[in-house]
Amino acid sequence: MPAPLRLAILLSGSGRTLENLLEWIAAGRLSATIETVISSRSDVRGVAIARRAGLSTHVLPSSGKPLADWSREIFDACRAAKPDLVVMAGFLQLVEIPADFTGRVINIHPALLPAFGGKGFHGMHVHRAVLDRGCTVSGCTVHLVDNEYDHGRILLQKTVPVLPDDTPDSLAARVFAAECQALPEAIMQLAARRQP
């Protein structure tokens, strides 16, 4: 078996994606360890989940700091944990990716990029836009992160149908179920590529 992939998790909200990864790891379905969790907000469920799981947890709000300084803070905390991969798991802010992390930061987005991506397209905003457009399919995308919102190379996508009676909530639930499969699968694919 390959050595477990060391992960750093960035989050800004409920921590459902962190919870999902912890479940996959605990069940032996994902060969990974979560070395640190970094949140852009202190008052979120994701921080409580990380602390309850005994994970090293940092709260680093942007609070008016220049983007370059805040990004350096985030990646200094990542470096200290020595991760193989940084996973944005509901992390809602743009950061600058330093050279030593290029190709080592991934994000999960609740739509089929390049559609419905970019600044402001997160959470229910995405699902409302999909329904307003009249799409018949939606899904999720795991992609490499660069210095633009939802822009880096696509690694994996999963589709779900958009049903005639869908609401943003019902579509969000179906997309999140796909995300719960897509992100661990993408992490496993990246781990496999690292092996000699």
C-alpha cells in the first residue's frame, strides 16, 4: 500500500466536506491523513468538527489584510504541516498560490466548470443559476487551483440530472452527494500518480 497522502484542509463554513473525508479515511476507503485544518472564519461548524476530531486547527481570517500577506499566512501554516496536497473544502476566498504549492492545491466546485464558476458562484448561488438557465444536467468539478476563481485544470467531474421539480435545495443535495464521491476519488487519482 502506498504511504497515506498528507492533506491540509482549507474551509470557510459547515465542514461537511471535511466530515466526508474523515468518514472515508476512518472506513479505510481513502489512504490519507489530515495534518491540519485552516479556516478563514472562527464561528463555523467546520472548526468545531476539526477540533472535535483532534486535528491541528488554525483560524486565519483575512480581515482587511492584503491578499499577498494573508495568502502567505495560509501557506506558512500549510508548510508547517508538510502536506502533499492542500484541499479547498468549501473555502470561499481567493488566495495566491505560491510556487512551491503549484499543482498541489485542489478545489471542489458544485457545478460543471467552466459553467457557473467564478467570483460569487458558490453554494446556493450556483444552484439557483443552474435552475434559472434551464439546465438539464449539473454536477461537480474537482480542479487544480490557480490564482483565479474556479479556473485551474479540471481533474474530475461527476454529473447529476436536474429534475423538472427541482428547487435549489433539492439540486444542492444531489450535487453534494456527487461531491462526496468525486473529491475522494480525485485525491486517490492524484495519490496514484505520485507512486513510482
